[in-house]
Amino acid sequence: MQLGLYAHTHGLGYREGENNRTRSVPAQHLQPAAVAVDAERAGFHSMWFPDHVCMPMETGSAHVANVTGTRSYQPRHDMLDAAVVMGAVATVTSTLKLGTSVLVAPYRGPLNDARQLTTVDILSGGRLVLGIGEGWMREEFAALGLDPATKGRRTVEAIEVFKRAWGDDVVSFDGEFYRFADVSMDPKPLQRPRPPIIYGGISPLGARRAARRCDGFYPLFLDPYAEPTRYRSHQAEIRRILDETGRDPATFTMMGAATLQLSDGGDATGPDGRRMVCTGSPAQILEDLAAFAAEGYSLLVLKIVCPSGEVGELRDAVARIGEEIVPVAAGFAPAGGWQPEL
């Protein structure tokens, strides 16, 4: 099993009861490039960057990562741009893959995103992974002048635009939302035929889109009692579609995102006294990672819980995970015949 680091470009994670929260940290204190160097040194496979354009002061949209639906972010929240930081990180690392977690496809024109992410792939020497999704915050769509009712269809079209922009010599598209003809998109990404595209979602519809259009599926396990078995039915649906289309599951990646908190001698339990997933000693966390591998997950992106709100706590945790968890987890082979590594 490979381990990724959920980037802290939108702040530092903490838990509040059943909820996953993100504490805003002054942008000048985030040090994302330095943390990326730490992650590479610690043996992390990849670093994954979240995406928002703005943060509504108030929102009634249900947060997909929280069982209560309440928002993870603060009303005034420092957020660094994913593509810009990925470009910076690309220049100070050499092996760490750089993923979006996830790019909200409808927020921007796909040709613009394709250009920025091609730049990341070239600057990094071919280390880009595109995590893509449709988004969830209605108020953010409104601020951008977009109808949230169209977000799924826009995302489907954006995926096709990415494929054409990265693969066709002369690029054209005639869709419901995006239309253009005979444009060049050069240079192409270094990865051929193109960088991997992973669909981020938690619904059966998202699983079907992943199977039909992408190279992997990326669901969330960010609540404290997330069971690795949660998306078994989604995997079955993906496998059915792959079988129908004659595609080998060994070409398709199953990955996920989970919170993690090292708490030797501390409180590893939630409000009801149960141990929270990926919480506790390295041995306890490895037990959970083995369970994810047994469900077919070859890559788990870790959002490290930092109750102090200090980047130093994150950097210490990254170093310790590299010493005590990464080498052991590397021996966990994912079950199910899915792609063994991304």
C-alpha cells in the first residue's frame, strides 16, 4: 500500500466529535514546499491538493466529508491555490507525485485547467495525477455564476476536454457547455498517453463515471468511524462496468482519503468510546491500513490531524509516519485484483 499526504494548503485538520474540520492558518505560515520535501524524504508516494475558489461566509450546503453535513471550513479562511503551489512543489521535489484532491471541474474552463496542469506535469518531470470531481457547495457555484444543477454534466464534458487537450494534435469539442474548434494545446504533458485521471466521489453515480471515463475511483473516509468496507457496493458496480467494456480491473486504481492521528498514550477514542479509524499508535494505524488494503485500496491519502494548529506538529507527524508506518504499509498488497500501484 502506498500513502499520500493530504496537502494543508487550506489549513490544518482536526476532529470535533463526528466531524472533520479544517482550521484556517495564516498563509505565510503554511510552508507547503517545505512540508512536501519532508513528505518525499519520509517516503510518501504523493501529495494531494484541495480546490476552492472562494469561501461563502455562510453555507447551508451539506459537507460531503461530515456525517452531520456541517461545514469543515471557517467563514474567513486562508486558502492557497492548488495549481500554483503544485508548480512550486514540483521544483523542490523529484519523486513525490502531485495530485488534485480534487479539482472541481466546473469552476473553471477545462482548457485553462488543462494548460495549468500540463505545466505542473512538465515542471515535475511527469508526476501529475488529476483527481477530478463535481463539487458540492451551492453557494460557491453561485458566486462563480454557475448553476449547481449542471455540475455533473459539466464535469463529464471537462473529462473529455482534458483527454483531447492532452492527446489530440488539433483539439476540438462540441458539447452542451464547452465548444471550440481547431485549437492547439501544446506542449503536451510528459506522461503518455496522458496523466492518470481519478474520479473523486462517494455516490454510485460517481463510481459509474469513474468506471466509464477515468482511471480510478477516489472516495472519502474522513469521518472518525469510517469502515473500509463502506464502498463495497460501489466497487461491485465498477467491476460490472469494467467487465461490460472488456477492461481489466488491474488497469483501474482504488484509492481513498482518511484522517490520521498519532496518539501514543493519548486519547484515541471518539465521543462514544470507540477507537477512531487510523488513530492511535503506529501498530493500531497499521491495523487499519491493512484493512483498507484488504478492501482493494492501493493508495490512502492521509489528512493528518493536528490539534495544535501548528505546522510543526504536521511536520513531526510526517517524519514519524515515514519512520514507523510507511515501510510496513508498503508490504500490504491490495486485494481484489485492482491496479496495485498508481
